[in-house]
Amino acid sequence: MDSKESETVIIGDLFITDISVGNKLGLYTILINPYTHGLESKFKKNLLSGFSKFAYNCLFFILLVGFF
């Protein structure tokens, strides 16, 4: 494909595989939360999205600071 990095977007649901690779390639990236798709209950959506944000924050902390 003949696309420029500044005109290309990668959409992903996993930070490690989709978003980090897109960032390394110089692409615009969009992180989505697939766990809340199709849920009708606002409470369940908020609960699952809050938990996934917490999990991503824990992952970032472990990656930046180190496990020990």
C-alpha cells in the first residue's frame, strides 16, 4: 500500500500488540475497549470499562517501573 505514516491510523483493542507497534511505526493509534460492545446495562459498561482501565494502568506501571 502506498500510504504515508501521517495519513494512516491503526485501531486496536490490545495495547501491547496493536497500539505499541503502531506507535513504533509512527502511525496514529486508537485504543478501543471491546469488552463493553453489546452491553445494554450502563452499570455493566462502566464496571467493565473501569476494570479494563485499571488493568491497563497496572500494566503501564509494571512496564515503566519494572516488576520489582
